[in-house]
Amino acid sequence: EPLFRSRARSFFLFRFSFMGGDELLQYKRIAFLVAIIAILAHGVRLWREGSDSCRGLLESGWWRSNEIWQPYGCTMHSYKSSEAIRCLTNKRIAFVGDSRVRDLFHYFNSRLDGKEPPNDGPKHEDMSYFDKTNKIRTDFFWAPLVNDSTYKLFNSFTKAGSVPDAIIHASALVC
């Protein structure tokens, strides 16, 4: 261990072990003041920018190479297939929605198995996919509108005791 580090540690221990009550109280007051300043700064930021982090993700940032949007104050990570598989092993993901969500379902599965997404096949019906190697199950539920059938679908998840680990949902708003 370097001499400087051992002397600094000894000084630090010596300093606080023989510190009087007044000095320790002064350090506590300084720490309290720093905490209050941090809380106030956070409050001012929330007051100025609002608590809507989505707006900040969409409005403030810059374009990185490869045309990737990088919001300020946020680290965006593009997952490789191996990283995604490690997170999703033994998981179930439900895709609920219209043709846009169906395309996302096919693209997601293609990232898992390395195959191209299909251009043909069933359009307006439920679909399932199971990656046997990694034990990842994905289901697509055709629900182009938010209505009673969508409500019943979400209720069926909880009643059957098979709530998916993640639900991706996008549909038209009313009907």
C-alpha cells in the first residue's frame, strides 16, 4: 500500500476519532445543507421541466451516428440479440394491437431466431411463437380497437394466473 494512502487513512481516522462534539455537529450541518440544496434543485427542475420524462425524451437530445436519437440525460442502449435473450429467457411477452403491433411481433421474433420476418401469413388473428432454445414465449392478440374485447383480454390474463412478463399494446383509442 502506498505510503501516502496509509498516512491519509491514519489522519482521517485520527481526525474523526478525536473530533469534538462541536466539529462533528458542524459537519452534520454542512451535510444537511447539501442535502437541502440537492432537494431544492431537483424541485426547481421538476417545476421548470415538469415530471413528464417522455416529453424530455422526445424533445431534447441529439442525433448520434447511424441516425439514432440520444436524449439528453439518458443513456440509450441498442441491445444485441444475445443480451436480449439473456434478459428474456423463461419469459412471456404479449403483443396486443393492430397491424403495427403485429409487425413488431414478427420483427421481435426474427431478432430471437435470426430469421427474416414473414411477409405473408395470417393477418387478423391471434398468433403464438415459442423459442424452444431460450424458452421465450411471445403471443400476438389481434385487438385493433380498445373496446370490451380488449378489456376482457386483459382480465383473462389475471384470471388465468398467466400474466405476461411484458405487454406491448397499441390500438385505436375508441369504439
